[in-house]
Amino acid sequence: MTSKNLPPWQFEAFRNFLSFEMLQQACAALCSRNGISLSRAEKDLRYLNDSLLARTGREWTPDRIPGGNVVWQTEGSLFRNKKRVFTGFYLLDPSAFDDLGVLSLTDFGQALGLGLVSSNEFYERIVKTFEFPHPAYRENWEWWTGANLKLRPLALILEVLIYLSEFSSEFAGISIAEMAHFGGATPMNGTGPEIAKRILESRMAGGSFSHTRSDALDRKIGDMFGFLAMTPFAVKRGSELALNPLRTDAENSVNSWLSVEAIKEIVAPLTKEGL
Amino acid sequence: MSGIENDRNIEFLKKSSYVQIENTYFADPFNELLGAALQNFPVILYGPPGTGKTRLISLLIERLRADQCLGKYELVQFHRKFSYEDFIEGYVPTEIGFSRRDGIFKEFCSTPSAGGLQDVFIIDEINRTDLASTFGEVLYALEDRSTRTVKTAHFGDEFNIPVNLLLIGTMNTADKSIANIDFAVRRRFRFIPVFPDKFELLTWISEFDWQVEEFSISDYIRFFERTNLRISGSKQLGSHMQLGQSLFVPTQGGGAITIEEITRNFRDFILTQVEAYLGFGNLQGLATIFNGLVAEEFISRRQVNSSAFSALVNESVTDKSE
């Protein structure tokens, strides 16, 4: 399979904006402006941006607004730039942007903004529900539904790590190139255990393989590694991602050793009644 | 909308649904509240207005009293002017200057009931004040209560929260100020969702003398369900803006419910509430939640006649698509 017809993996690159702490506060700011018109409310959007900045300490509009008298430009507006941060994680309804409707936080977005979702629950939920075809990404949706295939990439990466760690702690981390090369064409390339097995076989045979880096896949996998390293489930070790051996439960201020069984439950296939 | 677009929207709605999942965990909020009460764990009951949060607390008080384990209880309602000085301690102006005064919560904590009795302190509308500032050191004292004491900010008194004190708050999720609760407060409370409950509505409304001939109680319950389904599915509203069962019970009639009264209740409480959520004069929004006829009549004349309301209720029964 050439890189051109590889299954499209989508994931947002704004890593600093994807943590629970950041998105919880951002959704709290959005809660207070939920329902505003997206087509005319320049003033509201400016207020919203101030509120986001105050709550998160970060500028949410792109850093390309000139000084002087120009304080706002459509090209660099908040949602044009960061819309997918919210829609990709099911926090804002993407169709509201398509037909220039009103700012619409989803149930999940409202619950997050209202403080009803804990950090662990947030990360578990994203790992569980981030799935291709992804309804917030039109092209992704069309490709995956057209191919009649499904994939939960974050869960898949964790699943590969689980099987590697069960084999030997020495082999427990994976690189972006390994994930892209052995798992990038997934699900045609097989399940998590099958990918893990191929990675192991390659390592035991010396670990060299020929891989052409693709921006569409390797970069997205890198972004996913970055996100997973923010969750309680995984850590970055150099450029590799590995399971997190020590799990910190910030809410109860305790550390505990990782329960692989617990992560297995998170990456397990969704039930019919599931999300 | 094309089929594929429709499928995308449905999938997105499914993935972003939240209350549905919560409700499977919290099927019975009273038992959840009782469970927290047994451990004296601070709780916050949250949900849309009119879902019976305050009533659940009354039920808990009755239950504790019946079990002979209720010590004392106190209820305060937070509002924008409620401050640390009112809650914990502060100086109050007098005719000759200022005098020290303990706040309502400090006072309550200073005389705990003995003999295994449980004291209950209730804060209604807990999100309506700046919680971190009103609570002050209470946040620290809420944990490890048997060992923790803390010095108060103004007078430097030793303060602790008795182990037998149950702190209960209520908050309304339709109120946007709820978003202002910070992490320190959140993690010290257990959040119990209280959402619209058709069985509660059925039980409650069955206690009245139903004199409506145009539709039955079960038709009316179906109308309640459909209205909330439409609100939950609305992009502008969502499930946290649903209408609680209490909005659907006319309580002015002295025991009897007539078509005129239930129509008036619909106009004065239900329609006005949804209109406030959607924006005043939002004809299209109201028509989507109810129907065009009712919306037009209400927006143009601020009236709804009983035949239009009856038709709306009966629509919910015949329309099986929702």
C-alpha cells in the first residue's frame, strides 16, 4: 500500500491545548457564551478570547495579528484556528460552524465546563471514543465509512504497548516510525497484538526496517503520542512512548502502580450500548 | 441534508452525549445521597431547575429524623452578596463602630450534636457566590476532619468541621455561573446528578384531581418526555437545560387540575422558561421545541389557548418518531 492511499489518521497538532486542565477551563469559558451567534458576534468572540486567555494563560487566536489599529481579523479568528481542538474531542458541535449557526457546546463539552468530569474520566473517555471514521472530520469520515472500516487509534497504540510490556519490559516502548510502519495501514494490518508481534519480530531480527516518513501519518502518530503522554496511561521516554508504570491520581494525591488490567478495560472494544 | 451528513451528525451526537452515561451510574439520586450521608461525605446535587434537588434533601432530613439520627440542620441560600464574613466570620458595623461576629457556618460547627447524631448543613444555590473566597479555610478543614484544625483568617480562632456534619449543596446546571467553581472546591465534593424524572412527575400529578378531558395524565407525561428530548437534542440548549418535573405541575388550583389551569401553567412557566433559554422573541426556536402554532400565538400575543395546547400534547402521543 502506498502512502497515498493509506487510511487517513487525523489528530490535532495543538498539543499544549489538549490537556484536561486546559480544555476544562476553556469549556468553562465557552459555557458562559454558549448559544452566541457565530456569524455576527465579533464582540462576543473577542470577549470569549479574553476569557480563554484569562482562564488558561494562553492566547487561543493565532499569533499573526498585527499591532496598530488592527485588533481582529477573520482569517485569524479563534474558531478558524482552534475549532478542531474542540470538535475533535466532541466538545463543540461541528455542524454549527458549517451552517454559521450558534456556538454549541455538546453535552460532554458542557459537563466538562461545568466541572462534572474528572481528569481521569476525561482521558479515559477520549481514548475510548476517539474513533475513525471521525464525525468531526468530513474527509476522514468519508474515507473510513466508504471503506467500511473502524479504528480507535489511541486505544490501538495503548493496546500495542500493553502487549509489548507483557512480553518484556525491555521491549515495552515504541517509536513513531515503528507505529507508522507496522500499524499505519491498520486495521488492514491487523489488531494490536498482531502489530506488537511484528514489532517484536523486527526488533529480534536486528530492528532495522525501511520506512518512508509520511507527514500525514507519522506526524499524526507523533501528535497522538504527545497526547497519550499527558494521560495517566503512558509516558514519553525520549522519542518513544511507553506505558506509565507509576500512576498518579492527582485527585486523591496518591501514586499507585499501573494496573495493566485497568488499561485493558479502557482499550477493550466498545460494547453495543457503549459510547 | 444528505444521508452521510445525517449519519455523521448522529454519530457525533452519540459520541458527545454525557448525561445518558451519568444516568446509568446514578439511576437513583436519593440512594446516592443516602450513601454519601452515611459517610458524611460532602455532596452537591446538580441538575436542571425543577428536578427536585431540594425535595431530595427534605426526604433525607425526614429519613434521618425517622431513624432518630438527626441532630440539627440549617439551610442557607448563597447569592452574590453572600461572603466569607457571612459564612465564617467578620466585623459588622454597629452604632458605635464594629463588632466581631461569627458567620452562620462557624456558629453551626461550634456546637456539634453529641450521641452519634448527624448534623446537616445545606447550601442552596451553592454556585451563586465566589466559592473559594466564601469558603476560605473551610476547604482545608473539610478533609481529615477528625485531626484537622485551621486558624480563621480574621480572628485567628481554631476552627474545625465536626466529623458528624453532612454538608449538602445544590446547583442548577442551567445557570451559567456554575462554570466558575474551581478545582479545589470540586474535588472535595461528590457530584450527584438529578435530572428530570417522569416517574416523579407521575407520582406527583396523580395526587391531584385530574379534571382535564382533552388528554390523559399519561399523554401529559409523554409531552413532558418529548419536550425534554427536543431540548436535549437542541444545539442551542442541550440536556442541562431540560425542564424539571416541577414546572409541569400547576400548584395553584387547590387540588384540582383543569385544562385552563394546565394551559396557563404551560404559558407562564414552561414557555417562558424555554423562551428565556432561547432568547426572547425567538419564534423559530420555540417552534422547534413545541410547534409553530403555539410559538406564534405566544410570541405575537403572549397567549396560548387551551385547544392549541391540547393539540400540542396530543401531537406528542401520536408522533412516535421521537
